[in-house]
Amino acid sequence: MDIARKSLPSLVIAAGLLFGTAIPQLQAEDVDRCQRRIVHEEHELHRAIEKYGRHSERANHERRELHAARERCWHEQHRWWDEHEHRWHTERDWDEHDHDRD
């Protein structure tokens, strides 16, 4: 019993250090996942426009997927990745029609 009581503070400190280093890694993975998701959906939309046309049903589907990816990033992190500018936006200022123009 006495040994357990003496070991407890050391265990708490060790657990705190391990947990404290895991949090930034998890947050970085979330950011990377969010960015990758948007990059993927941007690519899919561009591919659909090239293959099926700007106003095709497939392109419209990919627009909805891109919108959903942006919304998800916004909901989770209050920012979204702009693949064209290669930067994060901290305002919900994406243009739903940014791929409708030449």
C-alpha cells in the first residue's frame, strides 16, 4: 500500500506528459485530414468538369461533395483550406460558384 501511494504521483506525472504530447499530434492529424479531404474533393470536381462538362450532373455532385468537405472543416476547426491559394481561411468566405467560371 505504501509503495502504491509513493508511486502514484510519478504515474500521474508520466500519464500527463504522455497525454500532453498526444494532443498536438491528434490536432495536427485532424488538420491534415481536413486539408486532404478538401484537396481530394477539389481534384474530383476538376476531373468531373474536364470529363463531363462544367454543368453536368457529375460536376454538380462533386460541387456538393466539395461544399460538404468545406462545411465539415469549418464545423470542426472554424477554418477551411483553399487549394487555389494554398492557404487556410479563417472566415467562412468560400464561393459556392468558384468553379463555375472559366
